[in-house]
Amino acid sequence: MEAPSPSVPDEKDPCREHLLERRQQLTDSLSASPYDLILYLERAVVHSDLAYPDLAAGDAYRALLLADEVRDESFEYHEQALEALKGYSTTPCPVVLDHGSLTEGISDGTAGEDVMEGLEGVGPCQLLARLGSVRAYQILSLSLLLCGSLKSALRFCERGLNTAPNNRELIEIKGYIEQVGRRRLRKESDAPIDINSLPDRGVVRREVYPWNTHEPDRFSAESLAHLNKQLSTMAPKCEVRVSKLPVLLDDESNTDGHDVIPTCNQLGLFAKEDIAPGETVLEEYSLLTANNRHKESTCDACGTALPPLDQHSKAVSCPECYDTIFCDDFCFTKAQEQYHPAVCDTDVDSIAKDPDNKDIDQSLYLLLLARLLAMSTHQEMHPLDVPSIKFIWGDFVPSELNEIDRSINAEPPPEWTLPFSFEYNIEIPLHILEKMDIDIYATLGQHDIWVFNTCYAKFRGTASARKNYQDGRRDGRPDVAAVHPFWCLANHDCDPNVSWEWGGKMKLWARDKRVVGGREGGVKKGEEILNHYCDVELPVKERREWARGSLGGWCMCSRCREEAAGEEGREVMGVDGVVAEKN
């Protein structure tokens, strides 16, 4: 079910419009001067003022990396980063030099030892790099706190204090992090904080960013014609049409039991002719797959189990990196055409494999992102233009509903629904690009943090996952995932009329019986194909918890609403002695 929250009137905010213009100016400047850490810091401040703390953290992290490049001659981009700073030796640098907590005493030579230590006699570029790194630590630690990534926030704050032990702002931020941490951990106000006990997963904005020009008009005649031309080879009895869906709300009690609920338009699959029970509805092949098991015996391309690796095997090894194996010539050829040369013999395959249980879902989404980045790099296109995700809706929330109170103690609004951590949204994606020998500064337009976030939003609502064997040798955890863009156009419903199985190709077929009432299966001409993205045998509360985590809101299908209203009615009867359940 692909449903955003209802839109609200777009009232222009002059301050916001000015900030967006300034952001675009800085982005254009970074395109011309991609190794300028000062520009990153300036854009981080703008992102912070626009209430995008995750994007501010991404800019500050790149600035921190460039400050290291300036200070170490052995680093790859030392010369470029140093050259970019030379223009500031005679030009004012507001984001750093006008920041009081960094520059107290510099003009008269009485700056604190924590800022000037080791910089006696060095040039202005080295001083700016030191000041810039402290400013980056300030922005990083505060921004990550606002995202709810407390462990990483405290880690960067402490690193900043190691560089500048007396910095007032960092000391204050550390106090804020510990205050929020104690509240989250339910500790006394003066209890010590163990950094490893702090939560590191937060939530951020899930939206089509105002500057995102890569989202197509999904409802246009041209888009529908394009999609239906591709669909005709996978599902000849179906067509893509506009579907009216219930809006996913953040509180199940808002409309359960009501006759009228908010709706929105999305794309869906519809039967062009009758489809009999048990009949195949769709077969789709995808290379946008991920496997989080190290040295696992699955095809690198399609994610299915490899055939026996004997002398008669159809399996094919890449001639350049022999550990990469494909189930047959078809998958090998498709991989060479669409993604593999970008990661061949790069050691990317070792990243995020065999994760802890708590990181299983994040690792699979990360590895889907890694595959998408390989596809976009090899095919020389923007990641959001890759056909596998271009037309997918990411359950985005209108920007206006994502505005926040930027005070330290404010909680993110309920409309923030995209899971976030510094490690999986910023650090590791950039590390993967570096492993692929991609310049993370010169390719900012393709590899900005908002691009990663947009991809994650699309993956979370649409990716399918497969558990490994549960035969005593394996633990039954999800270890393979994939995105099939046409499969996910069949919207979710907890009373589906199709079932699915993924094994080389994603296959949809008409159910013999419906879940509710055991009604006869099959799909009549004109009816919508109703898929299921979760285990429909789960109780309504668990189904809705899944939907909120993956789609960003409670499932509002008829079955969920009726079952939730019934459960609420029974609870009322048990507590208040009411003699009739709520309608």
C-alpha cells in the first residue's frame, strides 16, 4: 500500500524560500569547488536552519574528512583540499571565523590552547582546517542528537572535545546529549552514561525534497504508457492504472470504525481480463538484490541459491574476481551489462556482511543501496533515474508536515518516519563509494545524503526479503532482499487476492481462497491486484506495527480497520461493562 499523508496548502515562507535559494547557491558552488570544506560547513548550517539535521550531519562529516585531507600530505585529496582553503586566507570566512565559541582570542593572539595547540607557525590554511574540524564536530554532534542518533552524537562530541577540551558549545552539547540519553534510558538525572548503552537509531524526514528533480509525474499518460509497455512482457493480463488508496495514518484510533477515511491516488495493477485461481499473474526478474551473508552460495545477480558447483555446473565465475559467482550465463551477462564492472575486484562484497541481529534490516537496505550505486555508476546515470526505482513511491510525507521545533529538547514530529543512523545513512554509503574508487566530493550531485535517504524510503516500502534455512545449521534470519518495481506496484492489502514467491524471478499468482471468510479466489476483470508485503496471518496489531516501520504509517485496509475496531470494542466491554461492541 503506497499512501502518503494528505497534502496541506503550500503557504510560501519567505525565510524558507530564502534558505532554499541559499542552499542551491552553495550546492552550485560545491559543484565548482568540490573540495572546499568551508562551503560544506556553510551548507550544513543552511540544512540545519531548514530542519534537515541529517543532511547537516552529512555535510559536516564531509567537511571533517576534508579537514583531515588538509592536515595530512599523504591523503588522496590533500592538494585539492589545501588549494580550496587558500582563497580564505584573505577573504572572510563567516561560518568559521565569525563563530564565537571557536574564535575567541584569535584576533589578539590570546586564543585558548585547545584551539592553537600544535599550530604555532603554521599557515592560515592549517588554522582554518583546525577551526573547521571543531565546527564540524559541533554541527555533527548537535545534528545527530536532533535525529535521535545519540551514540554517534556523543562519539563525535567527545572527539571534538579531545581536539578543543574547553570549547563551550561542545561542552553544552555533551550535556544535552547526556540529558536526553538519561531520559531515554530512564536513568537518574546525575547517573553516569555508558556510550554503548545509548540508542543510535533515530528517524528523519521522509519526503520528496524541494530540490529533487528526479521524481517523474507517475500519473501522466506518458508514464503510464511507458510502464504498461514494460509490464506487457511480465503480466500480459494486467495493466498499470491510478488507484485510490486509504492514507496511512500514524494513529490507528483516528478513523477505525468511521465510514469515511482520507484517501490518495497511487499507481496500482489491475486485471484486464479474468484471472483464474492459481493462475500466474506476474513474473519479474530483477538485479536490484542484496545478500548479507559473507561467502554465501547465492547468485550475485538474482540472489537465488547456486546450483551444485561440480564439473557439470551451470554456475559462472567472474574471470576478474573469482569469488563472485552467478547461477548461469544469463545472470552473468545481465550483471556485466548493468552493474558488476563497477564493483569487480573492489572488496565491496565484504561490507555489512554477517550483521548482528539488531542490524539485519539495516544491512539489507544498505546492500540494496550499494547495488543501486553500482548500477548507476556503471550505467552512467543518477541513482534516482535507474529504472529499478525511478517510478517507485517512497511513502513520502509532504514537506510542510515535517517542520520541527528546533529546540534541543524537542522530539521529532510524528511525521518523521524514515529510520536513520549515522553509520548506515552517512558513513558506510560513503565508504562503499570510496571502495568503488569514486570521488565522494566531485560526485556530490549523484551521491548527496538526500539521495541515499530517498533510495532508502523507496526500498523500505517495497523490498521483499527471504529468510535462510531453519534446519539447525542456519538461524532463519532474513539474509536476501530484492526490489521488483512491478511486483511492488501491486498494492498491499491484508486480504490479498494474490500470493507470491521469489526464486530467480518474482512470481505472483491468484489465490485459491481469500484470507477473510475463505471466499473463492481469482481476480475478475477490472479488479485491482491486491498484494501482501507482510505475513497476513499476524494479528492486526503486529501487521500495523510492521506497516508503520516499513511504510511510515498504520495499515488502513478494510480488514485492519474492522479487526482493530472490533478489538477496541472488546477492550471497552471488558473495562467499562459496555454491552455492545463499537461499530
